[in-house]
Amino acid sequence: MKKTFVLAATALLAVSLAGMAHATTTVRRNVQQQVVSYGDLNLENEVDAATLLSRIESAARKVCGLDRVSFLPFALQYELQVCANEATARAVNDVNARRQIVLSNVE
């Protein structure tokens, strides 16, 4: 079975548009996804676990928009970093939950 999972992160479009449109009445959320493969890794090995975390963090930065901008207002940069941190935490929890399921089925 190929080990992959989808990293889902909520990118807040409203945050990026807040400075341009003050009369916004609805918040629109776009969910970006990035597949992170880890079939080549042994998660019992610290180096491989760190490699997976690095892949997750990179994907989170990408789906939250931190990889394609060099200068942003501080407030927007903060929101994008929060997005990336939350996406990373969700992905790590997903991997841990799947590992627990696999381990419980082996026993």
C-alpha cells in the first residue's frame, strides 16, 4: 500500500483581500491540498521522521501561500504562518492516527 496523505490547509482569502475591500460582508475560504508521500520512509527512524516533518512543513507553506511571496504586510504574513502551523499540526495528527490504526490492526 502506498503511503500518502493529503495535507489540507485552509487559506484565508478574506485575509489577503481585507486591505483592499473594507465592505466585505462574507468570508470566503479556499481549501488547498498537497499530497505528501512517505512510503520511502521508516517513521520509527528519527531521521526519516524528521524528513517527513520537513516535507509536511514545506507542503504547508506552499498551500498557505508562504512559498510564493517575498514581502508581505506583517498582519498577512502572520495569518499565513498561522495557516501553515495549523496545517502542519493537522497533517502530523493525521499521520499519527493512521499509524495507530495500522499498529492496532497488526496486533
